[in-house]
Amino acid sequence: MLPPGCSGAVLAAAVLLVAAVAVPGAAGFHLGGDESGLVRGMLAALREQAEAEDAARFAVAQHNRNQGTALEFARVLKSKRQVVTGTLHDLILEAVDAGKKNLYSAKVWVKPWEDFKSVVEFRYVGDSESKSVASDGSSGQAIAKLSLQAHMVQEHEARLHTIENGGLSSDFSSSS
């Protein structure tokens, strides 16, 4: 059984990479040096991708429950995670509503040690089909525009925060 959000191709590539690194002579090549960091990085990326998809599916399910809608999760287009007391997943996701693909922004706060998940934000962003989506699955202009808008909002909020604190600003968050 594949982990949630892990495609067969990604899993196959990870298995081949692990096999090649774990037994250098077995696959016919050796990357040289300490490959354990590379393997850990690959596994961490797969785990983060699975966590983002899990958070997105949870956000859609909660939205459906709270609003009485029937959105169907399609895919995560963009994912950022911020380590707070737990993890805050900042997502752009695609969901199908009555056969029409739409983009949504969601923020999901997760504290796995407390078995806690909460949707902090879930909002409609736009029609997915009218946006530019590249053939590699990344969302081209739509995500760039959303990122720019989000960045502008964050800068504005940071300026307001600085003004409210008498010109002093401190940021204790870390993002990964």
C-alpha cells in the first residue's frame, strides 16, 4: 500500500535510489561520499509531500462538513510548512465542485502528538481551468500571482505589526 499522496513513480524512484545507495554495487553506480544525507532528504521530502496532501484532504473534508458542500479533493498545487507549536501547512489546492476544478487556499494546523488538526483558513481562490497550469503539474501564472498577492499581504501585515509595536519588530517563526 502506498503512503497517502505518494505516486507509484515517485515511490519507485525512491526505492531505486535507496537500493542504489544502500548497496552501491547492486545498481551499478555509486554517488560517492556519504549518501545517507541524500536518502534522508528524499525520505523527508516524500514525508512532507504526504503530510501536505493529508492536511489538504482534511481541509476539504472539514469544509464539506461545515458548509454542507461536496468538494472532491484533486491535488496539492503548492505547499509550505511553518514549524510552530506543531506544523502550519499553508496550501494551494485544487478541488472539484460539481465537475468544475477550482483553486482554494487552506491553512491547517497539525500537532500529531496531541492528535490535533484544525483548519485555520479555507477560502476560494479562483477557477482552476481559467488559470495557466503547466504540463509538469505545477501551476504557472496562477500560483505566481497568488504568491505575489500573499507576499504583498504579508509585507503589509508585517508593517502594521511593526507600527503597532512602536516600530519594534521581531519574528520568532521559522519556515521549512
